[in-house]
Amino acid sequence: MQEASDEQLIKAAAAGETAALGTLVERYKDRVLTFMAWHFSLPPEEALDMTQEVFLAVWKSAGTFRGESLFRTWLFSVARNVGLGYFRHYVAKKAESAGLLFGDEEFENIPDGAAGLLEGLEAEERRALVRGAVQALPDKLKAALLLREWEGLAYEEIASVLQVPVGTVRSRLHNAYARLLKSLGEKDL
Amino acid sequence: MSCDKDMKRDVLLLAAGLLPAARAGGVEAHLAGCPACAALRQAVLEERAALKEAGAPLLAAGRRFSVTPELTAAPARRFAFALAAAAACFAVFVLLRGEPRPVPGAPGGGMTPAPSGGFSVAEGSGPAPSDLLLKLSGRRAAPVYISGPRS
């Protein structure tokens, strides 16, 4: 079961194999939790409850996964819908004001590039520095970065998951990279 | 030398794999003759490599987090429980406004007994309230940690 692909597992889950769902939960629980916390700007405890709702929705709608996209693209779409459903019911205004629903954003200014910013650092130090800089980004930029850099989604897929125009994905990612460059440049390495 | 904002934006988008193909050729040509923009592209490529190496600073759901078939059935059972509770309230209401209101100790009196087969929580129709509360509170009690590096 551990070796099976995501797509095989979701099909097995649709056929009623609870162990398959369990494996998917183990594989994705932290990633979905982080996505919920970042994309919807939720505190961890609330994001955890929402994550549970996401996997319940996955369990119930496993049969609707047709394999036309990667499982993780589908999963994050389910997560986004669960989150948005929550916001629609309870705090729609918050979602709107957090820029979750609509709109391109401005491209931020980019600092002059200087290659080799992280040279000369020990690997652990470099990792800590980068992770600290990521943590300091606004939530919605982190969510876009998560889908792009660590989940490996194409930007069209990210637009589909987040239900925003491609231009918005581009500007969010652009701003994330620009802010990180600035932040790492200010470390005076 | 520092190029204009639009060119720097396109250089960054190119390095991030986000520039539409139609604009990529022009930016590539510019990069060949512009050390500042070439350095910017290199910086973005290094930044992306560092991001991959560092891994996402994920939150951790904790080992107790799980989605079990038991829990997936919970909404239906919660509904059954709510229905049973509503029936109980209705039964109490009917009892309290029964006509005529019986007088304890009066001949032939005594409190009207609940009709047999009236409200009860059928075996297996839902969790006992305490179980339900435990389950719901247990969900919230799961700890959330910031994890170490993940990739």
C-alpha cells in the first residue's frame, strides 16, 4: 500500500478500502494542513479541523476522481472548495478582504539581483535562513509558493486549484520570489 | 546598470518558469547583453534551488490525526442524535401540556406515564452523547507542531 501511487490509492479508497485512504492521509495531512493555514490565513487549530473536513470530503467524493489530473491537483482543489465553503457560510467578508476570491495583484519591485547570496553557508544554516524567510511571507504568497515549489504544480494548475486568473498566480509567485530575494539580500551575507 | 521595472519583472518570471513563451525570446536576447539582468536570473535560480533544498516549513498535523470510517459516519450519526434529541423535547412538551393535567395522588391519577414505545435512543442508532462529545473534543485536542525540514 505504501508503494502505490496516489492515483491507485484514491481509486482503491473509492472502492471502499479504508487503508488506502489512511495512506493518502499520512502522505498529505501536513501538506493540506499547511495549505489551509496559509491560503485561508487560519490559526493551526482551526486549520486542523478544516483539514479533517477536507479528508472527509475526499473520502466521500473519491468516486468522482476521474484521473484527468494529478491526484494532488484534485486534492488541493477539494481543499480549496472545503475552505471556501466554510468562508462562504461564516466569514465571506474575510475571504474577500484577504484577496482569496478575485483579482490580479500588482507586481512588486525587484531588488537588483546578486547571485551567490547563500554561498558560504553551511547547509543547515542555509535551510534555516530560507525557511525563516518563507515563514515571513504573507500567507497567500506562501500558499502559491507551496503549490509551485514543493507540490510541483504548473501555474495553470495552481490557477485552477485556487480559482484565480493565471495572471494572479503569476503576480503572487513573482512577489514571493521578489520578497525572498530582498529578504535574503538584507541578511548581509 | 539597472534595467527598468518591466524588464526585471520579465527576467524574474522567466527564471521562475512563469513567462509566456511569446515573451521569452526577447528576454533571452536581452540577458545575453545585460550582466545585471543575468545576475538577477542567476539569483532567482539559486533562490529556487535553495527553496527546494530547504523544503516547505510545513505545519504538522500530529500522529493522532486520522480520518477513520467511524468518523466519516459521524455526520449521519450526529443527525440521528439531533433527531432523537428533538423527539425527546417533543415528548417532554407533550407530557407537560397533557390534558387534563393529572394531579398526583388523585384517584385514578398519577403522572401520565410516557407511552410505551415512546422516545428512546435505539441501540446502534447513534453514539451515546458522551462518546460524541469525546470524539469531537478529541479532534480539537490533536496537537499541531511546526515540523522539521520536509521535501
